[in-house]
Amino acid sequence: MSRTVKFGAVVVALASIPSLAFAHTGAGETSGFIHGFGHPISDLDHILAMVMVGVFAAQLGGRALWLVPATFVLVMAFGGALGVMGVPVPFVETGIALSVVVLGAVVALGVKAPVAVAMGLVGLFAVFHGHAHGAEMPDDAGGLAYAAGFMLATALLHVAGIAASLLIGKAGAHGGQVVARSVGGVVVMAGVGLLSGLL
């Protein structure tokens, strides 16, 4: 538990450094950070996928606890750069909806993937999420501030997923698994709704 708390504190501290640097640099940078921070927490698909990344990392434990979320954030930044530059990535919206289905299923089934496989899986989906963030950056927003905002929001959603998983785990091994798998199942259904256009 103490390692997780330390991990969360480090993620928040590191992710906050860019936001502090941009806090007083002018309206464009400030609005860029606010827009960037708001984007991941304004859409259900982004919230569900990012929280599931945190839960998945917590279920795997060990090095995955920080490697899986860190991979998502870093690859998402790369995808965001592609979006800002106008480099096309096919099926972005479908990829985002699929990420909700697949990550929800991984949590629901309690998949114990090797860390490298887990990193590859979340990295694949991070490209789609990042591209969406980058492509939707307002014209008057500062690029680095915007990136800092969506990276911080993403890291916080991952930490929320990790914390939720640990809290659920306190219900006991069996009870915690039932709750986690039920939540994963609900996320899968939400993902199917997103894919079908119902949500």
C-alpha cells in the first residue's frame, strides 16, 4: 500500500511540474493547460479506458503498477503529437471505443498478462487516445501546456483506477475479485454502447 501511495504522489508531482511552469506564462498557455486537462475528463470513453488502465496495472502488481500507466502516458503524448501535426491515424474513434471494451474485458476476466504484453496493449490504445487529444487542441492553446494538461489528467485517472482497485481489494480476495470483475463487465457493456453509437 505504501508503495502505491508513493507512486501516486510521484506521478502527481512529476505531472504537476509542467503545469506550474505554465501557470503564469500568459492566456494562451493557461487556456492550453485547462483545455488539455479538461479533455480526458470530459468524455466517458476516455475516463473509462484510463481508469481501467489503472485497475489493470493494480491487478498485475509489481513493476506493472508503474510501467503500464507510464507507458500509456508516454505513448499517448506521441499520439498527441501526431494529432497536432495532422498526421492521420485510421479508426481513431473506433480504437478508443475498442479500448474501453478490451480493457474492461481484461479487468473483468482478471487477465494476468506479462508486463511487456500489458505495456504493448495499453500503448496501442494510447496512440488513439493521444491522437484524439492532439487533433482537438484549440488553435489558440499553447501546445506544451495543452500536453501537460492532458498528461496530468490521464495520470490522475490512472491513479484513481489503482486506488479504486486497492480499495476493492480490501474487501477480501474473493469479494474484491467479484467487485472488480463486475465493474469490468459494466465497462465492457459501456464500450459496446460506445461502439454501437448508443452512448
